[in-house]
Amino acid sequence: MTTDQFFLMRHEILLVAVGVIVLVMDLMTTPATKHRIIPVAIVLFLINTIIGFLPIETGKIFGGMYRTDDITILMKNALNIGVFIIFLQSAEWLKNHEEKFNSYGAYFFIVIASLVGMDYLISSGDFLMFFIGTELATIPIAALVAIEKAKIKSSEAGVKLILSAALSSGITLFGISLIYGTTGSIYFAEVSKVFDGNSLQILAFIFIFAGVAFKISIVPFHLWTADVYEGAPINITSYLSVISKASAFFILIILLYKVFYVIPEIRNNILYATSILTMTIGNLFAIRQQNLKRFLAFSSIAQAGFVLLGIIGGTQIGFASVVYFLLIYVFSNLGAFGVVAAISNATGKENIDDYNGLYRTNPKLSLVMMLSLFSLAGIPPVAGFFGKFFLFMSAAKQGYFILVLIAVVNVTISLYYYLLVVKAMFINEQENPIERIDSDMYTKIGLAICAAGILAIGFFGTIFDFINSKAFGSM
Amino acid sequence: MIENIGIEQFLILSTLMFFIGVYGFLVRKNLITMLMSVELILNAVNINFVAFNKYYYPENLQGHFFAMFVIAIAATEVAVAIAIIISLYRKIRTIDVEQVDEMKY
């Protein structure tokens, strides 16, 4: 293997470099100067994000264990932007919880380590890399979820996450071992050649699907989601619900398109059922939530149901529309979480009722929140509408009209609860609303990027064409 | 010695271990025991990999490698899980899963 080939992994190498630099610089700080690591980490990560956009060769290394193509790189860049926004949003939270951290370097390093795992996951070309990537992505996050040592909820969420993650990875592994036993290979390319859809392989497929579905919190496997999201520190919640979910979706598409395309009926039936369940149950639970973190958790479950709609036919346009939707989802969900984080950091309030009259005191925050919720709900001028539109279109093209009908009904239901929050902010009054919040510069930049992304992606149609030209259909 | 043992025995053993692990995970009330159940699942997977490799595909070593990675990663998983369980124990003085119910629907 030559150096050129080695640099195919540029995204991962850069991330590791950033992580190590942050960790080493962190050693040189004293308790008095430890806050200086925050701007350093953010600037380094920004540089990494920008370098990620430079053109890069594609190909595979390690005998096909690791492969990149244009759409993988696009996805990695989207994840980089998402993590950059999360870093911006977490600066204030880190400063508020100064006494809990001996140093801030660990926080940044753990998030970057997990992101490296996700990059390897979406680049994986065999089941071993897939497994290592999932674990590298999940285990650091469990540690971060439990990082607030003083809160019982935080540890509880950590326990729930790591135990259910361990079970799910065990089940996935059992599926992989059956695949290996029946096909004699763990490489995606070779497995798909000899995959003939006998009953043992179908069992293996269901096991593997269950493991990935757990990461995305598709409905029968969603029970950990709300508790973990509520207990975790809010920036970690946004990381889990956006970055972790987006990368798991991407690898699910790769698995379905490149390995399990031999059994289209079973694949489509499973996706059909889980899609309906996920949309409906996510929506119904979201309606009754008062805590905004739980509310966003269930709304993100419902969004996952819509994404499954795009995958169902195994078409190229389905792939493109899912990636497009995920790109929009990164901005809109991070916008919503950013506002919740800013308010929670300043006042500690996280309930919908607390937001009554927010527009009078914090018009800008309310506007960003409104934009994000409109985008999540899919109201026309903002980007979320186009994301949903392409997903539904790709399912309708395959002839799944009943499924699309159910999805549209679910979008209407979701509109109800998203608008409840908007109503609380703009119409409802209360005697002592949340006071005017002066967020720091990082939060402001983060929210501005989110708002710009939500508005811009919808208006530039070329983005979808670009993604569509890079996507591919089921083999 | 091993000539007398067919692959069926290994597969029966590993399947039993897998489902005992799943059952234990769902039924046990102690967090550490739940972790041990997960270990049972992972070891069932290891047996599967090594048995398949030895009997069906002796020309490559993918199964053996996979088993080694599973062992290593299971160790890291347990290390983090135990750390989190200890931090929980310090607060609520129990590792009974029924007591871990701060958050509910």
C-alpha cells in the first residue's frame, strides 16, 4: 500500500490529528487557563471541516475493507458540519459546568473519536469494519451521556444506552456470523455474489437489520431513545439524534443496496411495516410530551419513519432523497436543539409551558426555533418541505400509494405538535416569561449557520441534482 | 479428537448460549448480570465464527480474525459499562435495574 492510497482516508486521518492536537494542548493548560482550549478546538475543527471539502480521490484500500466514493465523502462533510455546529453550541454548556471538568480536552476528544468511528462506519466495505465502526461510534458516546456526575438521570441514561447498545451489537454480530457461515466471506462485494436468500440468511438479515435499526431507533427498537435523550447533556442529545442517526441511516442504505438486494420482497416488507410503525408511534408519543428534549426525541423517531419511505424501493432517487433529507435534517434538528440548549443553559427550563411568551423577550431565538420546527414539519418555503417531498415522491414512483397516504396523514399529525411549540412561543402569554437571554458568540454563530442552512438548501435546487448524480441504485 | 465432533454440536452450543444470553438480559434484574448475559451472546458469536471457519472455510482466516476483534471490543464495552454502573452506584447505592427508574414514560 502506497502513501497515496493511505491518504484516501484523509477525513479520518485529519480527525484523529485534530483530536490528538486538542488532547496534547489540553495537557499544557492549567485550571486557570483551561477555557482557552474551547476556541482552539473549534478553530481546528473548522479547518478540518474546510479541508474536507477539497477534492479527493476515491477508491478502496485494505483489500476492500475500506472504500470511499463521492457520496460517502459528501456524507462525511455533512457530519463534519453537524459536529462543528454542536461544538459551537456546547461552548456555553462547558463553561457553565466548569466545576465538573478538570479539563475540556476530553470532551472534544471523545466526540471526535466517536465521529471517527462514524466515518469508518459509512466507509466500511466489509462486516468487520462495519462492526468496529459501530462500536467506536457508540462506546464513547455512552461515556459522554454519563458525563454529568452529579445527576442521577445522566448515569441512568448512560447505563441504558450502553446496555442496549451492547445487546444490539451482540444481535448484529450473531447475524454477521450466520452470514459468514453461509457465504464464506465478510466482504460486502463477495457476500452479495453468493447470497441466495435461504432461510438462514434471511434470519441473519433480520438480526443485522435489528442491530442497525436500534441505532436509528426504528420503532420496535426505540425504547431506549426517550430516556437517553432526556438524561444526556443536551449537546450530546443533539449529537445522538442527528449525527449518530444520520450515519446509521447511511450504512443501512449501503447494506440494503449492496448486500441484501437479492431479497427485495423481504426487504421491502420489513421496511414497509417498520416505516408505518415508526411514523405513527413516534408521532403519537410526541404529542403527549412536555419536556422538550423528550419531545424532540420522539419527533426524531417519527422523522426516521419518513426516511425509511425513501429507501423502500431501492432506487437511485431514493438514495439521493434520503441523503438530501439527512442534510436538511442536520440543520433543522440542530437548530431546534441549539435553541433548547441556549435556553436550558441560561435558565434550566426545558418544558413547553416555560416557552410561553418567548417571542416578547427573545425574538431571535423564537424565530430560529420556528424556522427549525417548520423545517422539521415540512412547511413549504423552508428546506424540510423539499426533503419530505423527494422522499414521498420516490416512494410514490414505486407504487406505494397507501404508504405515502399514511405518511401524509402522519405529517399532518406532526404539524399539530410542532405548531403547539410555535403557538406557545408566539401566541401564549404568561406573567413572567423567560427573561432576555444573552447567548455567547459561539451559540449565535451556530444558530445563524443552522438558519442559513435551512433557508439556503431549500432554494438551491442544484444541491439535489448534485447528490442525485453521485447516488446509485440497488444492484 | 475433534474429528468425532461435527459442526452441528458447535452450532447447537452457540445457539443455546445466544438465547440464554438474550433471556438473561431480559429477565435478570442486576446490571452486572445483564452485562454477563451480553458476554454470553458475544461468546456464542465467537464460537460460531471459529467453528464456521474451521469446518467450512479452512482456506481463509476471516472468522478467526473476527473472533479476536469481537473479544477486544467486548472488553472495551465492558470497561465503559462498568465505569458507568459504578458512577450510578455511587449515587443510588444499588445496581438493581428496577431502582433505575428516574425517567419513565
